[in-house]
Amino acid sequence: MENPTLEEKVKAIIDQLRTYLQADGGDIEFVELTENNIVLVQLQGACGSCPHAKMTLKQGVESVIKEHLPEIQGVQDINLGF
């Protein structure tokens, strides 16, 4: 079995986190992993308009991804600009 790429590892973590977001009526979609190791995502559903979206993104999604993959520099939502 091949070693998964960094992008595949990021997608796997996001897939695990989707369950929690979906429980609250939201969702998250992986968009791109930049050459600077910034993960671009799109929050959807209730997450897209939630006033707590930035906190969910930074303290939830970003912290979990960086915990498992320290080479990731950050997570940004393409719609929210952070």
C-alpha cells in the first residue's frame, strides 16, 4: 500500500470532521491544498452563514488538522476570507 499524500491525509481528516458539522446542519468541502500548505475549504449549509463559523474553522477544523499534520500552516474558507 502506498503512503498517502499530504492532500489525501488532509481530506481524510476533513471527512472525519464532516460528521460533526453535519450534525449541526452544516458541512465542509475540501477545495485545495496550496503550495504553502494552506488548506482551502468551503463551509456549507448552516456553517456558511453561522456567526461562529470563524471559531469553528480556526479552533475546530484547523486545530485538529494541525495537531495531526504539523506541516499545515493554516485553514482558510474561500468564501469568508480567513
